[in-house]
Amino acid sequence: MPDSYTRMNFNKSFSFPEAEYLTIPGFQFNSKTLTVMIVYQTRDTLNEQALWSVSLDSNNKIGLTSQRILNESGEIKYSDTNKIGGIVNSLKQSWKEFASTTFVGDIIVGFNDSLSYDGMIAELIVFNNDVPDTVLIQYMSYLAVKYGISLYRTDYLSSTKVKIWDYAAHPEYSFHIAGLGRDSVPGLNQRQSYAMEERMVMGVGSYALTNEDNVGVISEGNFLIWGCDSGALRESKVQFMEDGMELTVYGNCLMEVTGQTAYSQRVFMQMDASGWQGDSSRYYLMIDRSGSGNYPLSETEFYAPDYVDTNGILYYSEIYWDSDLSGTDVFCFAYIEADSLIVDRNLVSGGGGPVISLSTPTSNEGKGNLESEHVNANEQNSGNSYSLYPNPNQGTFKLTIHYVKVADVTVKILTSEGKTVRVMKGKEQQDYEFEGHLSVKGHYLRTRASK
């Protein structure tokens, strides 16, 4: 086996140096038809690359390269160049009739006659029979989600034949498809994924260097699959809102949500906004809950970025998709020059808001501290205490909570209209520490606590 690894969409992938290959000897075939799926990405985009071949003897060989299909009758050229980026390839091949019902051959990965391979091979699946088309799509869907590779002009299916991406319903969003999901039959547990040539990262829990290191949990049968139009966030356009507001936006993407509890999945996002016009920190994630792409004010929510790093990467957190249980959301990134443009319209939801509400499991009548522009609080009662600091601040705050006894806690950030924009929870501790950021200036209010 290759002794070096790389990563394809946060998952392990074998790294094949040129002229090295893998042989799987003595594979028993029970049919004259073979179905092979391979996930690969070549480093050499010019020279033809060997992918796999099966040899029964010197006269019976079938296989696939990055440009040709090889069979007993010759070859079929399907491309003049090597495609760039990750590829999911499936191929059904047949031999001529054999007198024997079973035969043995060697599967060779990364070599065929005079050709070798230089690149990544993430996964190889071999069936010694003709796989039905529906099963083929189920496996290809698993591979596409796991390795962040788009399948064009086709639905995505789970192992239970549930449609998790409906191509016919929204073909305009069938570019740069990626997703998160849990499907134990093929072994899918994708907790974070790249999209749009790694410009976007979305995941559950918190970002990690690898998919295995992400400790977020996705329930079985839950999927979040998203795709964008062919523009892929390259150029801005003007979004006309129904009240006359004109917003500069990047992107036109759709999120399709499947599963009983997927709507309650807390999601983070990182977006490379380098090259976008204006101050990167002013780009809100704008979500149309109606899924129409018209962004009606009554069904549109805005998530402010938590912060922007020096490379122009926007960081969003506490995103909840499909909160209206419609199955789809449309989203883009809108430039909001002044927070008041959306605050005055009561549209702030997620990412930041003018009001914080702290709910604790013990009764506490503290009246809190009001500030016109800053967050501030420090309250104690019966040994239980919380502190929100620094004061004053520029929107970034830290909240510490101490209980006399072990308790659960829920911290909610609300708008002045009572909309929940962020939820932070803790369980079975006496001491908690939460950090957050509000991009919109406002007041701190403390509600009457409840058990």
C-alpha cells in the first residue's frame, strides 16, 4: 500500500508517487461483468494517467485511464485532457463469454501497460457483477458527499433511496455541490466539507483539521446538501428587496435539508471573501427561508460574521438551516454598509443583535445594567453569579457563569423583537465560560430567570 497520505475534503486519501502502483491479486469474479468506482485527483493534468485495470490473462484485459476506456476489442477515448480536481468515476465493463462460471484475476491500481499514475486515490469500490443504476447512484452519492465532488445532472440518493439532492427541482444550483450527512450503510459521517474550490467550508460543531477530528454529531439519516449556480461567487450582482433596498450580493446558492432533526443542527461556515468589493466585515450571510430566491422581507434572515481574519476569511457560527421546515433555503452574501439598514427593518437574525437575554435555572431578580452601545452585566444572588465583560467593548464579549450546584444552562441572544439569533448551551457543570461577538450596537437586558 502507498505509505503516504494526503487529504481530499478532510478525509484520508492515498498519495501515489509516479511509477508506484497497487496490486490486488487473486480477485474472484463470478460474472463476466465488472463494475468499478474510483475517486481520484491527478497531479499531472497533461499526460494520460493509468487508473485501474483487470487482467485475467494476456488476452483478457479491461481497464480505465484518465482519457480512455480499455476493453478486449480495443479502446474508447472519452477525453483529450485530464480533468482538474476530484473525480468520481464509475464504469461497467464485460468480458467475452467464458466456459467457466468463475475466474480469477488481478486488479491493478495505478498502472496499465506503459502508463503509470501520479496523484491521489481516495477510494476504490469493485463489484463482480452488473450493479443496478439505482444502487450505482446511491454509492456515487456517498462518494460525492464524502469527498466534496459534484455529480452533475443527477439526483443524490441515500442508502434508503431517499432523495437528498433533487436535481430536477433546481438544476440551476447544480454546480459546486457539497454536503454534510450521516449514512451508516456505506459508512458516511461527513461533519465538515469544502465547496467552491475550497473557498467555502461548512460543518457541524467546530472547525477541525480533519473530518475525524471534528467532534460534532450528525444524527443518522440527516443531510445538509448545498449547491450554487455557475457564477460560484465570482461576480457581484444587485439584489432588489421588496421595500426598495438595493444590496450588493455575491453568490446564489441553495441548501436542501433532509432528516427528522437536521433543522436543529448547529452549523458553522467559513467563506473566502478576498477580492470582494468593500469592507469584508460588512458581508452578512443572507438566507431566504422561502427558498424562492426572491428574499421576501418576512422570510429573510441575516447572519453577521463573528469576525474576519487577515486573509479575508469570513467566520459565521450558530447557523440553523431550514428553520421553517420547508426543506430548502436559498442564500447569498449581502453587503450591509450600515447595520441600521436591517436593524430598522427588524431583520437581524443570527450572528449578532442588539439585545442579550440570559436565562439561568435559579430565580434571580437582578435588574441588570443598561448601556446604549455596550454589553455589560455582573449579577450575584444566593451564591450563583454571572459576569459579562469587558465593559465597554467593541462587540466581543465573554460570559462566565457560576452555580453553587451542578446545573444546565441556556444562553440566548435575542433581537428586540424577540427573535433568537444565537443559542449557547452547557450541561451538568458548575462553571461555564462562553465567548461571543455582536456586530450591532445595542443594550444588555436580563430577564427573570426560570427553572
